[in-house]
Amino acid sequence: MGLPSGDSQLVQIMDAALAEAARKAGPWLVCRLGCTQCCCYGAFAISPLDALRLSAGMAELRAADPALAAEVERRARAWIAQHGAEFSGDQGTGVLGESAGERQRFEEFANEAACPALDPATGRCDVYAWRPMTCRVFGPPVRMDAGSAGGEALGHCELCFVEATAAEVAACEMPVPTEMEATLLTEIEQKGETVVAYALLG
């Protein structure tokens, strides 16, 4: 199944929100090509929508730059070969398990592993245009679950907003269209979260 038609609008909204947050933040937002803070520290779950977008992106990359696509796939296979045995889900499909025990094991899974989409030589994401939502919101302040403290809190990359006040951080908040994403997720048949490496291989 292909991507729902609304995904391109979701991506446009996110790109515009990031650009506006970056404009407001100015030098406080230090994200740049070559900074791999968000790409080198562990596996994270991505939605079925993210997985479909990555799969579609890889199809485009194979057509436009077969050599680069092959290298990304090589890194994804190497990642699975190294970490797959400890994956808390279906090792064939890459779908994450949903039980409490499986989710707890996933919290400790591949925590030091770099993302296979990352070019280690340049610090560039080779699938940047199709990256998951988690990657799209990393850096600027975004509203998230506050965990054991309860409620919500603004979180941002630890390298950004150094010495900024809480009010200055709040003024740069990036809105995230979570309801739109949730609606798009209901339109696709593919179910279950996965990780980037499996999504890159389709």
C-alpha cells in the first residue's frame, strides 16, 4: 500500500513549522549538517506512516541514485545483523512487540547504535526528505509527555537553547499536527511500529 495522499501535506506543515521555529530561535537552535546528536544514540520506534514514507523514499532513491540506495541498504542490513537478535518484536517483519515486557526490553535495545540512514563520513541523513516524525521534531521545543511528573512539558535537544530562559524557550515552541498524523494512520492498512533499519529495507 502506498502513502495516503495527505502525507505530503503533513510533511509540508512540519517543514514550515520547523523553519518558523528556527527563525524564532536564531542562534539558540544549533542543529546543522554534520551534528549527529539525534542520529547516534539508540533505536527508536517509528509509526507505520513513517515506515511507508521511508519505503517510498527508498524507491525514489533507487531510481535517482542506485549506488547511494545500495549503501543505505547495506548499512540497514548490517544494523539488523548486529542488533536483530535482541530485537523485541518480529525479527522477520521488524514489527515491534506490544506487550509490556517487549516494550520494556525495547527501552534498552541498541541504545548506542547509530541510525543506518546516517552517513558516518559526512554526518548527513541520506533519507532526510523522508525522515520519520521523531526526527522532524528533534531540536526545537516541542510539547511532550512529562513522564512521571505528569502532564506535558516542552522538550528540546540538549545542545540547543543553552542559557535560554523558560520563557524564551516557550516562545520558540514548534507546533506538531498530531491529530492530522493520527488521522492519516487510520487510513493505512499497515499496522505496528517498527525501527528505521527495517523500514529502509521495505
